[in-house]
Amino acid sequence: MNQELLSVGIDVGTTTTHLVFCLLRAENTRSASQIPRQRIAGDSQILYRSPVHFTPLDQDGNIDAVAVYQMIEAEYRKASIEPEAVSCGAAIITGESAARRNAAALIAELSRLAGDFVAASAGAELESILAARGSGASSYSRRAGCRVRNIDIGGGTTNAATFLAGELENAWYLDYGGRFIRFDEDGVVASVSASAERLFKELGIEINCGEKPRECLLVESANAVAVAILDACLDSDADQAQPQYWFSGGVAELIKKSEKNKLVYRDMGVFLADALHRELERRGISYKIADQAIRATVIGAGAEIVQLSGHTVFVDEALLPLKNLPLLRVPQGPSLSSLLK
């Protein structure tokens, strides 16, 4: 018997916070005489996309948990959806926000809004995979039987994942994003990320907090970060077929449509997008910007993270519901049967 599930994806990122509601269809792939095997069909429907909000931070630079929670609650009301109606989904904290000291407490609170079967998680590898699934890169790889690398560039990090014929080959991240320099309302440098500071020191680029750099210096710094990202993410292994390159994330959205006001977001996102576009053209690299570039991760969280188990033989209902259980990766090594002998 087929069943419809309402899923939510909530993404609290370094720069932005947003969510999507999706309608998923679970279908039984076995005949009536066999033990049921449920799977999520590939025709999910997005019911509601929230506006993209700036992630509120407190005076200490930590996530303003109360403001984020109120923002998400307000989007539920706009979508006319009650938390009790949500069956599954994911609330994730991505980018540099995952390292904030109150991230774990916030994700626990958000999980109360995301249904009984919610994956509340944060982590660079997961973010890379979700972005590649939400951008459509992984499904395209499966349909075309080819290798595709999705490069998701957000505010705090760059997350890359490679799929071959729909199967994950690798995933990794870099500590570079559009907020490698942040500015105050007057265009004065408020902060420089640690990774950018190290890169600038190597290249002799001097950008200091409390100063207002010339635009040519900002262009130079963006070029340096763009080269660092592309050097790390573009395939140089001659033994493998070169992948197709897809880009997603807020910075990729700006490659599609750059802003005239370069500091409109009080960071280097526009400068970095322009620098990436120039460097990709200079290298002669063909690429695709995802249709839903800025929403790729949250779409992946809302529509691509759910998996259904097989037939349950026995369960003690006194133990249910089980919520917020950590997902553990089983290390490669001896088989489970050999360990139990």
C-alpha cells in the first residue's frame, strides 16, 4: 500500500536560514505475497519554500537560538502546517554555524518542529551529500551513467561530493565561503576567517580588521580564494574520466546573477562569485549552476534524506517513540558474523 508523507527540511547556515516542505510518496516494491519493502518514490513534490532569511546571531557571534526558532515557527504558520502533521525530514546546521557552541541545543529544539522521525544533524560530509542530492547532480549522474561533482559554496564552507552513476564516490569540504571577510554597515572589515588569514599571509595580501580596503584589494583577495577553491575541487586525476561540474549554494546563485552593490550582504559573496566565474572561464571549464542553487541543501534535507526500513518482526511499544538517535557509520573490517562468534 502506498502512503504519502509530509517532510520538512530546515537549514540553519552561516549566512542564511530557510526551509522547505515536501510531499513524499512511500511505495511497496514487493508483491502482496511477500514481506513488504518500502521505498521513497522519486517524484517528491515541493509544497512550500520559505524566503531565504539571514541567520540571526547574538552579540557574541553565536546563533540567536530564540530568533531562529521564532523564524521557523513563523514559516510554519505561513505555510499553514502544524508540526504534528510533519512525518519526517531533517533539521541541519551547516557551514560555520555547526561549530557555534549553542548549535547542539538549537538543533534539539528545532527537531521538535520536524516530526517524529527527524534526522537532526550537522556535518560537512552530510552537507556535501545533501547539496548534491538537492541540486539534482546525483540523480542526473544516475540517469546519464556519468561522473558528476557538485560543489556547494556557502557562507562559511565549500562542500564537494562526487557521484558516479548515482553512487557516492567521495565527499569533502573546505573552510572557504563567501563570508571569508565580513564588513560592518560602513564597509569596514569586521572579521577575516582563519583560513583566509593563512592564505593571505602566504600570498602577501594584507587585509586588517578596522580598515576599509580598496576595491582592487578585495578583488585580489577574492581571486585568491577562488583559485584555492577550484584547485582543490577540480579533478586533476588523469586516470579517471573528468566529472561534469555542478555548482550550488548561495555563492553559485550569485554567479547566475551578480549584484551591482558588491557589499550588499556585508561579505565577499559577490566578489567571490565574480572571481569564480572569471577563473572558470579562464580555465575553459564547462559547468552548470543548479536550478535551485541556494536551496540545494535544504531541498536535499527535505526530500532526499528519508530512508525506510524493511518489515519489522517485533517491537516493544513501550520503547516508542525513539527520537534523535545518532546515526553511526560502521567501520570497514571483519564482518559482523565473525565478530559475534
